[in-house]
Amino acid sequence: MDDGIISPLAYKKAILHCAKHPTSDILGVFIGEDTAEDAIPLFHNRITTPILEVALQLLNNRPILGFYESQIRGSDEHNEPSALIKKLVEGLVKRGAKKIYVLTIDCDWQESQPFNLYRNEGARVNLLRVNCRPSSLSEELKTSVLSDPKIVDIVDMDDHLSDSSLDFNNSHIS
């Protein structure tokens, strides 16, 4: 994935979120202006429109640069953005977003390239796959995620809605 598009912290949070819930549908957002500076984990359960709207409002108008997802399969193509993601991208396009990024993560760590990055530019939804990081970095991420005890510490919006004292911003992860 192109260096400088998604920060290492944002990658780490997205991948930790997916690793914590490897058999669940995962959805999160990337926050930032030109670069995804952070990731906010949203859901690991069935996603409904009303709860998604509440979650996006809780982001306090922070600039959404894109989304990440795992296990949501809306296409026969492996690790392609789902129909849900395409609808979310469409919503951002309608609000005037210029560049939107989507990271798909396959929690099958045996895959040679479990991460795919897509970019949308312009006034219509047309997600194009962009260059991916070298596989050596993928291996590094796989190894660190599988051995990182903070996996159990990551909190998503689902967790926060069950217990509002939990920090879905995951400020403790660096």
C-alpha cells in the first residue's frame, strides 16, 4: 500500500481490529485530511443503517478519508470492496470528498497478499486498486499482529455501545 497514504498507527489499529475478530464482519474508518492518520474501529457485529449513522455522528465531524473492512463479501472477487463499502464511499462522494481510500483485509494470514488498497477519486464511485506494500511488510504485520497481546485491548464502537466507558479511539495504542 502506498507509503504516506495510511499511517503505521492506522494500519496497526485496523489490523488489530480484524485480528481480534477473525470470523466476524469488520468495519472501521480512516480519519485524516490527505493521509489516514488514524483508524477508528467501528463494528464486529451485523451492521445496520441506524447504528452506523450513530457511530459516524460520534466521530464528531472528524474528516473521514476512507474505510477498512474484513470478511464482508459482496463480490465473487477475492478481497474486493463490499457493497456496503461502495455505498459508504458513495455517501462521501455526495458530500464532496475528493479522495477516498478503502483497505480490505483478509484474516486468512496464509494469503500471500492479505491487504488490498483501493482509491476513489472524482464525482462518481469508481474504486481502483492501487499499489500494495511489499510482501515483506505484510509478513512483518502478520507476525506482529499474531504475537501482539494488545489484540484483546482494542475496542470498537460495538464495545463502546455496550459499555460507554470504553475508548473506541484506542488512545492506548501507539
